[in-house]
Amino acid sequence: MDLAAALDGPVTLRSLERAAIPTGLAIELPPGFEAQVRPRSGRAIREGLALINSPGTIDADYRGEIQVLAVNLGVQPIVIRPGDRIAQMIIAPVCRAELVEVEVLAETARGAGGFGHTGR
């Protein structure tokens, strides 16, 4: 779902400036779920509007207003106006992993190959 800016007036973000943009929304998630706040691709490519912590996680026990932690990664100022769609939010189940300490990890074809090694 889209998240819109709940502002009284326009907010201008200069290059590399950050701001918490209110949405006017608060939600009650059931246990075992989270909300993830993500950038909108159109504004990201056109303007450089990104999220500081992408994806941002909203835990099931949070009851406050959802705010979008925006940053301008572009060189030109970005104007965010009341009602502008500024981010997207999805609701997803949370899988709680049980970590087990081991001495050795199982071998794979990729091994410890880092960035750019997928599919080789």
C-alpha cells in the first residue's frame, strides 16, 4: 500500500538532508507479523528520494504514528507536499529463527564468494 505525507505544508529536503515525514497512520498488527516500509521506485529514480533504513520495520507491538525516514540522495532539492505518496508498506509474517552454533558450515558451490558470485 502507498503511504502519503500527512503534512500541514510542503517540506523541502536539500541534497543529503533527512527528515521523518508523518503519515497520519497508526496500525495494530497481530503477533507474528511486521510492516515493512520501502521506497517508491519512481521517486527514487527521478528525484533521489530514498529511505534511510530501507526497508524500515514496524514491529507488531508498535502503536505510534508511522513516519517515513526520508533522505534526498539527489543533487536537487525535493519538495514533499501534503498528500504526496512517499513510500510503500507491506505486511508480512515474521519467521523467528533458532540459531545453532556450529564449528563448521556445510560446503556449497559458491562457498564464501561474495558480491557478484551468484550464478557462477
